[in-house]
Amino acid sequence: MTPPKSAIVLLSGGLDSTTTLAMAQQQGYDCYALSFDYGQRHVAELNAARRLAKSMRVAAHKIVPLSLDAIGGSALTDRAIKVPEAAEEGIPITYVPARNTVFLAIALGWAEVIHARDLFVGVNAVDYSGYPDCRPAFIHAFEQLANLATKAGVEGTRFQVHAPLIKMTKADIIQAGYKLGVDYYQTVSCYQADEQGRACGRCDSCRFRQQGFKAAGLPDMTHYVSRKEEII
């Protein structure tokens, strides 16, 4: 019997990363989930990642502490910056400087340790907020870096960075996740969720999520502070 392939999957606890984990498992990967306690505004999403890693029976789940709040520069890591509740032009203030670069770099390190050669990340370049590290060009560039900057890469074993959601709409992602049995009620995507993980229904992330469920023609499986907070 052929042993399962191993993969590192970045798991934030949100809708996209959970769908990505389900896709990796469906493809036969033995998944090692990696989350980050990076000084984000709330821990509700991280608590969701813990629950999801357990319920989805990953091979292992690591939560790595970082202090991206030490440099700030984002509404998600600096509590002095208000989370916007209206659409912004350009790259929004919720962009966390270099976040995906840092996260993938640590995922790459863990992959070397466990001899995995596949990294999965739930970035999306269609229904997204304009973040530069969610583009196909970034994924391609990081994959090149991974194969230049590692012992495994130099010795000829190539890494591959998988971004299965990158060209999907939010509705497509939700529909794919439903087919794979993803429990979206367990996920937290809100930028300013409360301690119970209840979504505000007003931030950018909530809007994209709500619009996605509506376009998918599926019930909105989100735990809101109040149902009246739904914007659609």
C-alpha cells in the first residue's frame, strides 16, 4: 500500500482555509495544519482552527506564536486602527504587511522537517480585498524561492505551493466545500468577531462571505452577533 503524501496546510479557521484543508484531504494528502497566533485583533478564528483541526482529524496541528502586532501597520494587528466597515479604494488597511510571506516561510520550514513537499494556502485572487500576497504571481514567486532557499530544493526534491481557490469566486468555494462536507458554522472569518466567535456582519470579510452564500444559493452558515447584522 502506498503511504499517503504529506502536506502542510495553512489553517486560519476561516472559510477559505478550511475549504482548502478539505480539498487537500480529498486529494489524498496526510495534512499537517499550521496556524499562527500573530497578535491578531481577536482569537476567535484561532479557536475555530483548533476545533476544525480536531474535527477534520489532521495528522498534527501546530499553532506558532508570532508578534506581527509588534510592527503593526494593519487594522488586524493594531487596535488603534479601526476595522473599516465600508469599501476602501486600493489596498485596504486590513492588509497585514508580508503576512503570507512569513506564514509560508514557516510552513516551508516545517515541511522540510517532516519531509513534506507540498504546501497548501487558501488565498484567492477573485473575491478578495486587493491584498498583493493573494495573487498568482506571488504564489509562483514563493514556489521558486522555496526551491532555491532549502536543502531539499538544492538536492533536487521540488516543493509545490498549491492555491486551489485562487481563481474561484466565493460562491464557487462555498459550493465546493459543501460537496466535501465542510461545516462552515465552525468557521470564523470576521475581522472583528467577539469572544464567542460571532461575526459582526459589517466588515469586508463578512460582506464577501455573505455575498458568497447568497450567490451559491445556500444558507448562510455564519454565527452572527445578531441576525439583524446580516447585510444581505
